[in-house]
Amino acid sequence: MKVLKAMLVFFTALAVAATALLLFCQAKNAPHYIRIYGGEDQN
């Protein structure tokens, strides 16, 4: 039972770390602005 609890803690921490890493990389590579409306003066 101790082994199962240790594995649960380990894999939960691993999943949290992987999610945080993916979100950080995605936020770093994302554009810094989103053009919602381009008026007539823009190409």
C-alpha cells in the first residue's frame, strides 16, 4: 500500500510539472498581441 501511495504522489507531481512546463512554453511562444480589428488604414 505504501508503494501505491508513493507511486500516486510521484505520478501526480510528474503530471503537474509536465502541465506547468507545457503551459510555460506555450505562453512563451504565443504572440504578445492579438489583432482583433484591422481598420482600413492597415494592409
